[in-house]
Amino acid sequence: MQKLEAEDLEIVAVVMRSLWQRRNLFIFENIFNGPESLLRKAKTVLEDFKEAQLQIINPIEEPRQLETSGSNRGRQVLWKKPEQGGFKANWDAALNSKFMGLGVVIRNENGEVVACACSRRLPAPNSDVAESVALWFAVELCCELGFNRVTFEGDAQAVVKDVNSMEEDLSCRGHIIEDIKAIMLGRRDWTVQFIGRKGNEVAHLLAKYALNIDFDKRWIDECPDFIFLQVCKDIDCSGLQFTE
């Protein structure tokens, strides 16, 4: 495996996942897919993933700039697995001229996706409001699913700072921030922290994907194909202490 090129490793990873899905379909749903379609599907999934990464849909700029400012040097920039028994919920938002996309992914101590969701909304007036709504979307999802010991991670430093502040937020997004604070007060094992853009790639892919959907989407105990490779990369890199 170490001698394979990166592109070949990506194909191997997708094929292995497709084999597992094919096996489950046959055992649990009595659906048989011929082996000739497996490689074709794997290549399609890989192409979709690469297209999602390259697609430019007017991403939010301000939170991205915060990541590379001087005050953030030395901070964690790669995704890390949560502590044993805990969960990590990464959130992000994307904007274009017509809509706001929200993306949330929740992973367990092994880095496995236990839930993720996308939602398309009317556009927010600025990036801070969009990121605040995305965090609220993540909080709502974790409340509904009943998760304990959750670490919420996003690359919007201003939002993270305000949620953790004891002062009342009187800005245009203050009502969202204060609602999040109220939920957090009742859940002492929930925290909100900043992560650099490189550690928030999965949520970013989900947020961009949300801009092109007509209805909210949710996956429980399932990893969508278009984020699968990035999830694998995060697991591989988890625990490496790289800093900017």
C-alpha cells in the first residue's frame, strides 16, 4: 500500500467502501449489484469528490482570513478525534448571491461519521451571521439526537469568541448567540472551540453542497460519498500536531 500513488490509494479506498455497501445491500435488502458496476461507481464517486473540492461557489471569505492572521499562529489546524466517549460536531456556512448553505458533521472517537446534515436558507447579511446560524443548526441537531460530551468546532473565530463570552451580544446576530449560550448553560459537557480551515474541510464541503439542494438533507450513521475521502484523510491526519 505504501508504494501506491496517492490517486491509486484514493481509488482503493472508494472501491473497498463500495464492496462493503454491495455486501450490505445483498445481505439486508436482497439486492445484487454485479461486480462490473463496482469500479465504475467508484470512479464516479471519486470524480464527484474532486469536483466538490474544486467547485467555487463564492465561499465566505472573512472566517477564512481569520484563520491565517497572526493571532492564530500555533493553533491546531488539522482535525483531531474527540476524546473517548465524546463527539465532535464541525459546522460551516457558505454564501452565494441567492442562498446560504449550512453544513454539519458529527463524528465519534474513532473519527466515524455518526450524523451529518445540510440545509439551504435565504442569504445572511454577512459571514458572521451565516456562521452563527450554522452553529445553531449544529446545536439543534445534537439536541435532537441526544448527544452528550460534544465539542462544537468551526473556523469562524469571532462567533466562537462571542459564544464563549460572558457579555451579552447586542449585535445583529446577538439573538442567535444568546440562544446558543442558553442551550450551553444547561449542558456543561458541551464546548465550542475554534479550528483552522484545514480542520474544517468536511463541514465546508457539506455547506457548499447545501447551496445546490432544494430540501434539507440528513444522514444518520451514514457517510455521503462526496465527503468520504476527506473524512478518511482527517482520520489519517488525526493526532498529528501540525501548526501554522
